[in-house]
Amino acid sequence: MNEIQNQNTLVLIKPDGLKKSLTGNILTKLAETKLIIVAAKVVHVSQELAEEHYRDLKGKPFFPDLIKYIQGGFYEENYRRVLAMVYCGPDAIKKVRAIAGSTNPEEADPTSIRGSYGRITTKGVFENVIHASSSESDSEREIKLWFKPDELVGDIYPSKLVTQSSVKTRVWA
């Protein structure tokens, strides 16, 4: 018998999802999982963050377009961002991936997020609206890449306090 376990998973609503004003629809679909959101923020995706996020796909012919896509490079300035979230709960990875659907929007269940809202552009770019971690190891790596420990509600991974000097931080004027 498979034991149900609490998991964490990174979910990104990609620039095309934001451009098409699908955030509410996607969050409503994700609410069906009965999982808890423990972090959320809007992020301008740097070249470094994009390349590290998709490091396993480096060297693939579509890699440059994938990096451009996650950075919002195919869209006007207002949509060059993603909504990054961390969901937590029993079998979070499996539940979110089931609702997200197949990576290829044409192969995704029509009732899934990607099946409902995704498309393949004439240039062959998968605009699949959402990212969902594929495994526990990917989830941990991705969450730690996208979020700092203090940006999460609760301690989902071990962390430590350190004193850093000469770190520039932007504060309110």
C-alpha cells in the first residue's frame, strides 16, 4: 500500500498565464487539490535564474527559446514576470501535476490547466501556462532556488541563521 506523505512543490504561473489573465482560473483549479499555499511572490526572472531552473535541459535545441519564454521575452514589458508559489500537503507533487496536465498542451487532458489554456506557438514554443515540480528532489532544488527561507510560512526544509556583512539590501526610502 502506498503511504500518503506531505510534500512541497513549486508552482509557477508563467508569463503567458499572466498575460492572458488566467491567474484566478489557475488558482481555482489548484484549489481542487486541497493543498496549502506556504509562499507566493511575483518574480522578474533573471537569465541566471532561468538557466539554473532549466539546467537539465541545457544543450537541447529549444533551450534558448525556453529561457526567453520563462523570462517573458516573447511578451511586452508588463508580462515579463512569473507568479511563483509553494504548495504543501499530502501527495502535493502528484496532485498538482495531475491538475497541470502534460507538458505538451496538445497532449494534455482538455480539463487540465495546460489542456485548457496552453498552446504551441507557430515557432514551436510550448506556452503551457504553468510549471509544476516533477519529483521531491526537483521540488526541493526549485523551491530553494526561487525562495529564501524567510519567504515561506513555516520551515519546510532545514535552515540556519547567519550573519552577513557587506550585503546590500534595498529598503524603503
